[in-house]
Amino acid sequence: MKRNLWEKEWDDLVQREAAYVEKNKEKRGNVLAKLQRFVPDGLQSKLDMAFTKAFQLIFEKGTAIIEKTYDKQRRQDDYEIAEFAAGLRENKRHVRAFRKQAKKYARRNLLVSSAEGIGLGLLGIGLPDIPLFVSLLLKNLYEISLSFGYEYDQTEERLFQLKIIETALYSGEEMEQRDSDMNTMCESIRGAKKRAPEETQRLTGRLDEQIRSTAKALSDEMLYAKFLQGTPVVGVVGGAGDMVVLKRVTDYAMLKYRRRYLIDRKL
């Protein structure tokens, strides 16, 4: 039986997911880890706390500020137009429109992150740039989610995005298992749901825990880069690490939001 375009889109997704996991199957050696003996005691815990506070601050009062950096309504309109076109006429252009739109926004944000990280590295600014980096990271996830028709201001959606960030930073067998867990989450999270107060409270507790877990994954990955970024001029090398991490998370987010979208189309 001839497979339709949506089934082919699913096959393409599964292949790309497998390639991402395979690429990250082996433990990565961090060349910056040679700096370990120079890193001052306590920097790791400071970095953990800085990332944790950045997520808490943005979720509490920073999302509205991030939304001033792009046209949210236009992103939602673009999705609605793409969805209408895909329903009206299923061809390759319309079926692929969602991921192409998300990829366009992501590419733009990567350029911004590159300029931000390298610029601050020239000035020798390391830890203080973390709120800005987290804002760019979440902005990218917000625009990707809107491209596939998902809002991002609910607790469950924030949990999903934090899990994306954390999972993207792992490697080896742990990455493989966590990716499987993410696929299960893609099956279970199905848009807005009305919840009882006790369920809402439970999710809030999970969010606090996930913030700390994601912050730890980021600080583990970026410790040496942020240490190096605190040195003027030489910090350019460390500042470029912002873009590397953002791209890894972005590539993974594209896969998981695409998976959710295709699942919700009941493939």
C-alpha cells in the first residue's frame, strides 16, 4: 500500500531521532575539561544556583519580556495558516511547512546566541550572562512550540521543555534511556487539560524539581566554558559554548515537538 505524506514524514522523523541518539551514544570528551585543575572550588555550585534562579525568574516574570522580542500572534497565525493549507491540500510543501518554519526561527536565534556569547566572552563576562543565555534558550523553545501549534505557559508544557533541555545534554546509554522516556512523554502530554487543585500543586512541585535537575545538567555541561568565558578576550572560546549548547537543545526540541505534532494528528 502506498504510504501517504504524513506517514513518510513520520518515517523521516524516526530516522532523524535514531541518528541523533546514535550521534550522542558515546560519551563526549570535553577538551575544556583539561581546565579542571584551574577551576576554583565552589564554581560548580554557584553555576547550579545561577541556572536555577534564571529559570525561576523567567517562569515567574520573564516570559512576557521574552515575548517582546518576537511577534507571538504572528507565530500563531503562521501555524494556523500552515495547518489550514495542509488540511486543504496535502503536498510536500504543506506537510513540511511546520518544521521549516520552526527551523527558520531557530536559525535566527542561534545567530543571536553566537553574537551574545562571543561578545560577552570578549568582555570577560561569564556567570552574569546566564539569565540572558537561559532567556535565549527558552525563546527558541517557545518559537518552536508555537510553530507546531503548542502554547508554552502551562506548567506541564514547562516541564516538557525543561526535560528537552536536560535530555539533550546527556550521552551514552543514559541518553538512549532518557530519549525513550521523552517519547513516552510525547504520548502522554496532549494539550491543555483542566486539573484539580491537588494535581496542579503536584505538578508545581515537579516543576521545581525539574528546574533544579535541568540547571544541574546545564552547569555540568558548561562549567569549563563559563569559567573560561570569565577571562577577557580568551573568553571568546568559552562564549562560543553558548551556541554549541543551544544548537544541541534546538535540534532535539525540533525532533520532540515534531513527534508530538505527528502523534496528535493520530498517525
